[in-house]
Amino acid sequence: MIPQESISELERLIESLSVEMTLIEVGKDEGLVPAYSLLGELVEVVQGHDVEASDRCTTVLETLGGILDRGGYFDEAAVAQFTRFMDQARCLLRYYRMGEPLSWKALEEQWTDESEDLSGDEAPSAPSMDAGPEAKSASVSSPEDTLMVLDLEESVDVLEEFYQEAIEHLENIEAALLELENDPKDVEAISSVFRSFHTIKGVAGFLDLKPIRVLAHEVETLLDLVRSDKLDLDEDVVSLVLESRDRLQLLMGQVQAGLQELVQPAEIIQVSDLIERTVLLMGGAATAPAPATAEAEGFPPEAAAADLSFDEEEDVVPVGPLVGEKPTPSEGAVGSKAATASESPAKSKEKASATSIRMNTEKLDGIIDAVGELVIVESQLRDSILSSGTTSSRIERNLAQLGRITRELQRSGLSLRMVSLKQIFQKMQRLSRDLANKSGKKVAFRVEGEDTEMDRTVVEKIGDPLVHMIRNSMDHGIEPPEERIESGKPEFGQVTLRAYYQGDTIVLELSDDGRGINAERVLKKAVERGLVQEGKQYSREEIINFLFLPGFSTAEKVSDISGRGVGMDVVRTNVQKLRGRIELTSEEGRGSVVRIALPLTMAIIDGLLIRVGTDRYILPVMSVNMTLKPKPGQIHTVQGKGNVIKHRETIYQLVHLGQFFEVPADAQTALDGVVVMVEANGQAFGLIVDEILHKQEVVVKNLGGSTHTQGVSGGAILGDGTISLILDPVGLSASQTRLRV
């Protein structure tokens, strides 16, 4: 048994050998001398402690020594022997760390049993360079679908680094593959995908994450055929690589769960089905069993080593405007069109290390909360000094300087929360591809403004609305190819997702050139479902807004894409929770456009400070249409609805804020106060208040998980230290019975 004091040295040697293994290839001698030297050191460490391990190391050492003596190169047998030795050595190392005795002989028997279970014959060997499709299938047996084991004792830090890096690679793989569907000959994108799988495989091998390693290795081999022009990058290949990427994402989810809860995965995620399909797709193409070397890629050897060394500079993730981008893994690798790198890798690396850092989001939120508190205290200090009457020119200058610094800190803090929409737009692009393939439709999906930035909180919550919007567009909007041709349209439908700034808001817009909305059919469906009154006249705009009613759907039958009546209602509900607005316009036969207007950040809002009695409330400016001082001729009473106000030939229901919160108010009627026209749930109503004070930018504070008051979305601390409730127009509109006056 290896003594515990020698384990760290053993780890270093096996890690170094893993790095050299990435350079080994049949017919070449790269990595031969370093591997021979490291094996010699390994023999010295285990000698006298584990005789069997020492014998196995010596056997491999003699094989490499024989190659050196002949001045030759690695052959297939040597590569297979070295690979098998490294797999077993990494497994044995884990037992050494845990202090559990396991002989190499027992490990060898266990390894052989696994191979026999897989092939039913003998342990897998490296495929021949000249093997045809039959030989290839026979020599590559599907790996056993085993439960992934995480080393949560010694390798937690390495696993965390691997998880972060792997997720970035998986995102880049998806983006590059979607671009490759449009341009299958994009050599740069193919190289980017290949390198990502190569890196994931290498580190997973070092960490002994077998399912990840074997799947990534087979896909890497497939991509090697593509980039060497031995296999066409057709739709089947792209679909398989995307499915493999998704399966790796599931496996990485197990890694994440293990790190968070410090428990081992409890479920086996199958990978053998994808490997079998990969082997079939590779067919008779000649492939080398070992991964491509860095030198063949045009990379220096140290670049390949960087894939496994977790260089701190390469592992950084930009914060703020740089999130979603990452430096290329090594010199010469160029990102796909979806994430193009215009600078050389060395420059990108230098730039990234100078401008970015990986930070836990909880720490980031803590900084921003502290800045928010500083803004509040600065405002309170200003009010206290001014109210005390002790002001002077010097104090005013200092207050002004403090205000400038505080606002700059606030702007800088909020900018840290801003992230690019690139990642979520990429997911929508993938979704549209999958839906088009499933429905048999041909769609050209374009994205614009993917570098637009939003508050991280908003980006995390906008995903579901976008998914529903795209599903509706693909299912109800875009026609099948034959129908489009008959109507004189191009065979490919056009769906565009764009983002742009508009004032202090950001607009997400999804447009298509599909069927558009048939207003008569929508009205008929709404009447059939009892959602609207039959015989009443509705404008086209009102009819289109019926699509946002809960349970509404025009689908004749329910599919796995849409038709259950939960789509646009969910979209509007989620958007309003983000204090945003949504509007839908459509022209029958020409297409539809859905626009969502959202605040740039959820941390602060522009509010209208209003007074009811002695209480002050904040109404989000985005929900306010106008303010009115009503005249006697504008107020009417309608049976069953209470008082209403007529403005520009439109009737709006009036609601009294004082009555809603059951607080004393100065204005008993609308004529005594001011009416603020508010829009929520697609409808406008008038809110009666005593006075409009002023517009103010406030820092949003949560009221706590156990406190929920209808009509209130949060709170804010005003300059004088008092707390003001932030009103929720959606919650107010949902309680019409209490709001009537």
C-alpha cells in the first residue's frame, strides 16, 4: 500500500502523464521521452510499497524504452497499452486516496470483467488504421453505462474548475453547430467544436469521469473525420453532435449537484446509444484511435497541456459586458461565427486576465446591495443636513461630491449585473431548429442585437416567455413549405428575434412572416370557450388581445409543441412580474410581431411618488399612461361597475387606492383628487390618489418571503428614512371588486 505522504507525488506524476497522453498518436513520437521519464519516477515512488503496481509500471516503461532504443514511433499496441495503463492507474489512485487496499491484480480482473461484459469476447483494442466498417464496429465496443463517481474528497476544487470550463465549452459547441448548419464548410467552427470536445475529454479522463470521457472521445473522433474531409457534415452528424452535447450537459448537471450537495450521482445516464450511432456514422472512414496532437493542430505542445492544467488566466469568465465570451483555449483555435474571436489567442488571454474575474453571484449581489444602502444613507444624510438648517457652501460642495461618487458607484454596481443576451438567444436558436425538424417546416431563424445587455435577474426569468413565443410562432405562425409556396411565399419561413434599447427600457421583438392572426377565428374561439360576451362588437386590437386570456388556444388539436392554452397567458404574466409590457400586432397572411418592453434592471426603478392621506406610495413609471384632473362631466356611474371616467371617447373604470388599502384619504371622490391612468393585463384603469408628489428613482427592497400583500411588489426607503410601498398594477387590477368607487 502506498503511504499517504507519497500520494501527492503520485498525483503529480499521473497528472503529468495524463497531459503527455494527449500528445501521443500512432506513427509519431511526441510525448515519448517525457512519458518515459515520468514513468521512471513513478516506478521509484511505488517501488517497495506496491509490488504489482511497480511491475505494471516497469512493463510499460520497458515498452517505451524499446521504442526509444529503436528510434521508432508509437504503434497501435503501445498506444493501447499506455492508455489502458493510465485508465487503471487513475482508478487505483482513487483507492490510494481513500486509504482502501486494492491490488493491481484485482483491478485488472475487474477491468477484464467489464470489457467481457461489454464485448462478450475480449477487452477492446485500438482499431486499425486500415480497418473497414466491419472491423471498426468489431474493435470499438460500446462502453458500459456506469454510474459516474466523483472524487469529493480530494478533487473538489478541480471538479469546480472543470464544471465551469465544460459549461462554457458546451455553450460554444451549440453556437458553432447552429452556424455550421448554414455553412458546413466553416473550418474555423469545426475546429472550435473539435477542440471543445477534446478539452472536455482530456480533463474528464484525468478526473476519471468515465461516461463523459468515453462519449466526448467518440464524438471527437467523429469530428476529426469531418475536419479532415473524410466525412461530410450533414444534418445527421450535426444532430448527433447536438444530442451528445445535450447528454454531456446532463452529466455535467450531476457534477454540479454533487458539488453543491456533496453527494454522489444516483442515476446512470446512458451514453452507449450515442456512441453506437457515432460508430455507425463514422462507417469505413479511416481514423486514428488516439486523439489528434496539438502539433497537428498547429498548436505548440504547451498549448495542449493547458487544456488540463486549469490555467487561472484561461479559466476566467468576464463579468458584465464580457459575459458569454471567453478566450480561445489555445493559439490558432478560432471561435465559430456565433462567437468570433478577432484577436489572437495570446492577446485575448492577456486582455481577459486584465479585465475579467470569476466571482460568485452571491458576492456580487452583496456588493450591489451595499451600494444600494449607501445611496439610501446618502439621501438621508442630505435631508438631515438640509432640515437642520446648518448648511454652508462647504457642506453643499461636500454633499454634491458625495452624491456624484455615490451615483457613480451605483452605476458601476448595476453594470456588474448586466449580462449579454447572447446565451439565451443561442438557446432560442437551438429551440427553433428542433421545433422545425419536429414539425417538418423549413425556417430561417435570425437573431439581432444578441450583444444587448440586461440585468442578470431579468435574463434568468425571460427564458420561459421567449420559449412560449417561439413555440407559438413555429406552430401557429409559420406554414408548411407546400402551403407557403402555394401562397407565393419563399419555402423557408423567416423568424427573427431581436433586442434593442428604447429609452430607459429594452425591447425584445419576435417577428415572423407566417399566416398572421385570423381575427374572426380568434373571436369565434373566445365565444365558444365562454371567455368573452357573444354579440358584442370588438375592435381587431381587442380581439388579438384575447390570445392573452388564460386557457385560450386556436389549435384544433393539442400537440407536444402547443395547443394547451397556456402559452401567451404565461408570457404576459411573467413579463408583468418583471414590471414590463407586452404587445402583439399581426396582419393576416403577412405575419405577426410580439414586442416585450422591460426595464434594464430590477434593482432600481423609476417611480411616481403619490400620496394617499399621510401615506406615500411608489407607482412604476412604466405602468403609467397619463395623469388627469377630472372634470364633473367626465365622471359617470355605471350599474355593476361603479364610477367610471370618460376620456377621449373611452370609458375607464375608476379605483380608489385609499379604499383598497383601507387607509384614510383626503379625496373621497375622483373630483377631489387626481386620477392616474395605469395599464395592467392589457387594460387601463384610473387610480384615484390625493396628490402626485414627484418622479423619483428608488432602490427596490424585498418585503420578505413570508410577507405578501396584494397590490404590492416591494418597498423602498425614501430620503427622509420612511418606507414607501411599491405598487403592483397587476395585483391592483386583479381585485376589481375592492377597487370600485
